[in-house]
Amino acid sequence: MASAVTQPDLGVVILNWNTRDLLRDCLRSVFASTGLTYRVCVVDNHSPDGSADMVAAEFPRAELIRNPVNNGYAAGNNLGLRALGFDRGRLDGPRYALLLNPDTVVPPDALARMAAHLDAHPEAGIAGPRLVLPDGRLDLACRRSFPTPEVAFYRLTGLSLLFPHSRLFGRYNLTYLDPGQETVVDSVVGAFMLVRREAIARAGLLDENFFMYGEDLDWALEIRKAGWNARYFPDVTVLHVKRAASRRSSRAQIAFHEAMLYFYRKHYRGVTNPLLGGLVVVGIRANLWWTRLREAVLPRR
């Protein structure tokens, strides 16, 4: 009788588009990780910069998927998650999945310490570390509240910027909390999002209606509905260059506002006061219209 295949602790999915040199640095840091077993799957979303060839030549341990089209962040990550054994109802893959952006660099013990944190908190389905930008500032997206209509209104009107230390107006990025405070949050960011296998089995994969942006918040909300919370663990710090690919993409700039609109319609339209909901939709549509106009007049390379 054949023995069962031993699964690694962690399955890492790195979705790449056109960030070859940053991806190289990211993979070097991942393969220097210690303290746990892991598989690494790189999904290249049809990059024109030779990223996929670089991975094949320099990182033979990485499992490479050459996606023939760039069909977005959610769809690309789902390719990698399925390849590593994650999907709704599946419990035969690694214990944890990690969505990791190619513009990150992880310390050697980061993956093991994050996995140990989830081991210590069985009620948590998601965990994320402190993310810092190259200038040392906190990447505010690494700990967030769900963008309910009320929270979105504070953000769209600028109240969150005017009063960042307010527990009312600063709720989206939790700017009233010390960055070093470990806490339960609504969501972390998809740049480093560690997810429990059982949570994926129950909640399913990322919603591919999101092209880019919003899919991590949506996944966190679906996992919350399935019975798990999310945790911010600042004892681990990861470098995040931030928007290394998206800042060069006109499609990504537009997708941000489209994602906000879709998120509202999916989760909140049916349960929101029509006046407040209308104000939020008007604000999102105004930003979407302005972004489309700007990108049409000043297209990005």
C-alpha cells in the first residue's frame, strides 16, 4: 500500500506582471526562508519583460505557470492556488496559502513566524505582517476595516485624512492604532496574505469579477462570513515596494474604482440606506469618470 504524500506547510503564490527584477529579489528572499516546508508557484500574467524566462532559468525550484493572457489579479492568483491544491472543498493541500506580491522582500524567518502565529490562533483564517515602504513608512493597507458605505464615505470626503487619529473617521486604515499593536482586523492586504487551508475550503477562491484591487477585501469578508477572523501581526516586518506594476498600467488605475463599485453592489447595496448609498456611488462614479478621462488624455506606457 502506497504511503500518503506529505504536504508542505505552506503554498506560496506569486503573481507577476512585468516586474522581473523585483520578482528576482522576492524569490531570492523566499527561497532563503527557514523553519518550515513550502512550495512556490509563480504565475506570470503574460509579462513582456522576460519575467517568465528569468524564473525558469534562475529558480528551477519554483513552479512556473505562463498565463497566456493578463486576466487580472484574482484570476491569476487562482491559477496558482489551484496548482498548489487549494480550492473550495479541498483539504489535501498545504496547511496554509500565501498570496505574495513580487515587489516584496521577506526576512528568512518571516514565513515560519507568520505560520506559527496562525497555529497559535485557530480562530483566525487570515494573517498579515507589518508592511513597510522603501522609505520606512507603514504601508497603511496592511491592516484595514471593510469599506462599508459609512467608512467609504469618510474616505471619499477626505475626513479620514483630516482626522487620522479619530476612531470614527480613521477606521479604514486603523490610523488611530499604534503600528506596533497586534490586533484583530477586518482584512490585511493581498501583497502578503496568509490564509488557512480550511478557510479556503469553506469560502472558496478569489472572486474573478475583480480585475485588480478589492479582491483581497472581498476574500477576507467571505472568510469572515465562513467563521474566521483576520489578524495583523506586526512582530514580522516585510518590505513592500508598492504598486510596482500597477502604477504603469492605465487599466489598473481604472480597475481600482470599478472594484470599489462592484464591492459595494455585491455586499452593501441591498442593506444600505438609499441616501448614503447614493452618495457613495456618486463619489465612486465621479472618481471613475475622472480617472478614465485622465488615462485617455495621458495614457501610461
